Amino acid sequence: MKKEDALKNIPKEGFLKLAEERVEIPEEKRVALIRRGNELFNKGNIELAKKVFLTTRYADGLIRLGDKYIALKKPLEAFRMYWIAQSANKRDALVQRMACVIKNWLKEER
């Protein structure tokens, strides 16, 4: 992919899409959903696990999803998971890596 084409692939809605309203889930139901999300994640069904973790705002699950997306070479989705989970250390480390990539792109253009 050409460097100029990279910006064309940015989604129109941006990289982060967050729900504006939070749904309150009774704690007992939330715990059951998180268990189910963990089962799905462990079985490799990360997309369905992601829906559960996003719905329940389960930070540990979102961080594990972020790590999985890094392994799948999907850093923007990983960044989204870290952001929602409010994992500053993971998010900031990823920002540093992305900044290095951009810095190298800029060096190559000279």
C-alpha cells in the first residue's frame, strides 16, 4: 500500500465509536454474561466475546481482546479495546509504537 493511500482507508466515522448511553445490567446478570464472554473468548469466538465484554464494560476482557487484536495485526481495533477498558499503559505503549511507524514514514519521504 502506498503511503498516500493509508489516509483513504480511515473510516468516515473515525477510529473510535463509543455508545453514548450505558445500559445498567444487574450484577448477577453481568457476572453470568462475563463468564459466557470468557467461554466464548477461550473457544476463539472473539467477535461474540467482544459484544459481551463491550456490553458489560468488562475491562479485563477488553484488554485481552486488545492483546488478541495485536496478535492478529489489527492495532487500531486493539487501541479501541484498550481505550474503552481505560488501560492507560497498554494504550500508551501502542500509541508510542504507532508514532514510531509514522515517524519512519516521514523519514522515508525525504
